[in-house]
Amino acid sequence: MDQQLNRPEPAPASEPVSRRGVLRAATVSAAAVGAAGLLAGPAVAAPAASTAPAASTGQAAGRRRVPVDRISIQLYTLRDQLAADLPGTLDALRRIGYRRVEHAGFVGRTAAQFRAALDEAGLRSTSGHVGIPQPFDAATWEQALADANVVGCKKIVHPYFGRDSSGQPIRDPAVYRALARDLNRAGRLAERAGLDFGYHNHQLEFVPLTGGSTGFDILSSQTDPRLVHFELDLYWTWRGAHDPVDVIRANRGRIRQVHVKDLDVEGGFADLGDGVIDFGRIFAHEREAGIEEYIVERDDAGTPPRSPADALDTARVGFDYLASLRY
């Protein structure tokens, strides 16, 4: 069964800025805090400034590189294009160079039909976004796990959390503690089904809670590392005024996937290489993090004023950027 994921609305579009401008990580943080507008309340320390310029320097520095066979793309990036032409879009991704993808539902197909379309294109869906039932229901979750196995996933990831019924950021620590318990339950069932279970963040997990901690603090401390890993969205982490390197250092070995998404100077989305995030600086900590997949994503890649077909340009730019990055 196809699932509609509870995704946030894309940030307002803005013009991309060149990486040739020497923008420090502190500048990124300042733009992020201003754009997010969600951090009112107890003061939050901004991430420390990077001593390196934005990622143009990463392209020329070092001998390490992202393994091409670990580059993936979150298909939410291409949702409108996939709906219009599933086989053609999957084939285009394969021709760009992708070998693996991360699904976000099955585009109106059954799990078996979606798997057949992937096989025809020569792609594997190694990961998928599926929300755990709330309130938690084991039978419903087990069906989602069965579908993930039909598609061929190795990982299944809870994609979104953090707003209350009025649309405001959750600030009650008890809500996050309850979610942590459900994530552990979901992870235990995923393990039994032969799948790794992860949690994907937005900026909301970094909003200060009553008492001063954050939702991410609670999720990282109260979920079992053997059952729950993190898929760190690098864009939304910056929008939450946190340096991904600090998050990695605090969660060694648990950041098995990253969403590689760039941030423009106004706090909106950008294609990889057109924004201000120094990905090379972050990926230099890949072993400490435990990264197994580098997943290209842009939330507004095919929405107005862009066209659905523009999402394929985002996919191409993202793959080429990661394949050529040196750090």
C-alpha cells in the first residue's frame, strides 16, 4: 500500500549563491537561525565556525572520496516526475549513475509492482521512508516491514516528527520520551524482519524543550543504539542551529545515513554545490559517524517555480557533486 508521508512544506525558494564566496559555517548558522524561526525560547548556542571556506575548498582537498556505490537519492526529490513517468524517471536516474535509491512510498503501486519497476531500471531501493504507526500498532508496522522486504530494502527509516496538533513545535519532553519507546519497539520488530531501523530528523528535534534539553537529546539517549540509528539530514540540522560534526561526535557509530541537502544563504534549499554547507568538512568524520549511505535530496526540487523535470537536474548535479568531492 502506498503511503502519504507527513512531510513539512518546502522552505520558500530563493536564488542559489555561489560557493566562490568565502562563507564560513558561522554564517550558515546565522542564516539558518534567522530562517527557521523556531528557536524562540531558551537560548541555543550557535555552532562553532569552521576554519575552512565553504565547500569549494573541499573539492580540491584530501584524497578521500564518497564511494560511488554508496551514493543514493531520496525519491521524494522527484515525486511529481515519478508520478508522471515512473519507468522513465527511474531509467534516467540509472543513466545519471545512481545504483541505489531511497523510496518514500510506492508511487501508487504495490510493493511488488514498485520492485519490478526498480528491477527493470537496474536500481535497488536499499532504504525507505515509512512512518511508524502512532499510536503504535505492531501488526501495521509488521506489514510495512514485509513490504520493505519485498522491495529489497536493507534499511527502513521513520521520516518525520516534531509538531503538535496545532502545528507548533513540540516542547514537552514526555512526548519525545514516548516516541523513543515506540522507536525501540519499531526497531526490535525491524531487527526480527532483517532490517535496520533509523530515524530521520528535521529542525524540530533541536527546538529547546521545557527543561532545556532537546528532542534529539532524548531520542539519542533513550533509544537503543542496537535498534535505532540516525539518518542525519545535514540541511535540517543546520536549520536547527546545530553543527552536524558536533552531532556526529555525540553519536559515534549511529549516523549510518546522511541526507545530503544544501542550504542557500537565505536559509532555503539549493542544489549540491550551489549552497553554503561544507560537506567535505562533515564527511571527514564519516568513519566516526559510521556512514553507510550518502543520500541526495532537495525538498523543493520539482515544485513551482521549478518544474517536475527540474528535479532530474537536481539529481544529476547531486550525483556529480558527490562523485567528484575530495576531502
